Amino acid sequence: MSIIRDVALDVSSVSKEFVKHEGFRWPWKRNGNGSKVVAVDNISLRVRRGEVFGILGPNGSGKSTLVRCISTLLVPDRGTILVFGHDVGREEMAVKRLINRVSVEASFFKKLTPMENLLYGARLYGVSARDARERAVEILTRLGLKKDAIYRPMEEMSRGMQQKVAAARAFLTQPILLLLDEPTTGLDPRSKREVQAFLRELRDTHDATILLTTHDMQEAEALCDRIAILDEGRIVALDTPEGLKAQIPSSNGHPPTLEDVFMALTGKKLVADE
């Protein structure tokens, strides 16, 4: 089997920088005193087809910037990204047909219902209304939404419920590479378990590859085949959960946890963005 068929995602020497400006002056001209911020610093990784690959990192480590580069929302300054052999820069539309993304700041038409939002998204991907409607009900109920909630305006829903709709919208198009950027942040414990169970189902029963960024150590250990730890835009470790824990000694006779590994490698606590 060729390496292209085996590898779902190939990130090679990717960097992304931003210029941070301290202020603006009328008429909205930058003051020219900007400082360069390296968000992603020469990152290389490969995700195998059918793998659940996790990315852990403190706030500002470059996780979301990397996901946005993979999803074609940002253009890397250097390096290449291939999604099933398609270059995200040169073959943007081919890549978009293979992926979907869930982010922690998912947006909707708040006056519309979950069903209307999902049908709108489905049409953008060429899914017929009939197929989308049937699958939308299946996914939304599987994620714990009651049927009457599917037809109420999004603005009446809690943030946790809206995040479930965001996950359903991504699953609806049956992507073969699913990019999940903090998908369970802000969910109550029961909702988080429902989303995680659905991810396991996707992993076990569908030909889906999943890239997951998360602040939840238990979630990463339970779902991910391998995990990369990012700090200041660089990968500081990449291995299976067990392989990462084997890198540091036990403390007071207790085996190390992923949190111990993270603290040892970065010197920082892993806290979620509010």
C-alpha cells in the first residue's frame, strides 16, 4: 500500500507568524511598531488513516493556528500540508471536500433552528435536503438533543447545546478527516460523554481520521492513539499516551499521568480557554 493511502495528514516543516501591533491611529493606520509572534514554529507530523491524533498544549501554544492552516482558513508562511495527498494551498477545494471542522467558537444563524442550520451547511457541501434531514435527526438525537429542541431557534439554547449542534454539523457531511478544535469545552459532563461516545463510534465504524485538540487529559488518553504536546509553537513530544507516560519517572510510587508528563515537558498547567 502506498504511503499516500496510509497517511491521512502530512504536515511538513510548517510555520506561521503574525505581527502584533500595539495600537492604531486615525484613520486606522498601524503605527508600524509591530512585533513578530511565531504561532507555529517548524512543525512536522504525520497522521495515519483511521487514527485519532491528539494535540495538547497550553493557551497560545499554536494548536488552533495549526488546525486553521490544515483546514485552509490560514495560509502557512512556510512548509507544506497534504490531506490524503492533496496540497491545502494548491488544491483547496479538493481538501475542503475531504474535511470538516468543529471549533470552540462555532457560529450559527441564531434565529434559525438546529435543523435549518444543518440543512444550510449540508447544501454547501452538496448533500441533498432529504438525506441531510434524515441524518441530521439521527445525529442530533444521538448527541442527546430532544426532538422538540431540533426545531427551536438556536438563540434559546445553552452554549453546551449549541456546541453539540456544531459537532452534528461537522459529522453530517461524513468527512474522512475531522478536525476537532476543543469540541467539548464548555459542555457539562453528560454532554461531554455523549460527544466522546459518538467520536468512538466514528472511529470504530466509519472510515474517519480525527485530529483532536483538547484541554481534557482524560479525554485525550481515552480517545487518542497518539498525542503531540505543543509548547510555544513547537512539538516537544509525540507518542502514544503510554509512551509519553513512560518518559518520566513515577512519583512517590504512583505511575505518572498525562498531566505529570505535560507539566514536566512544558512547566505549565493545561487550562481551558474561557
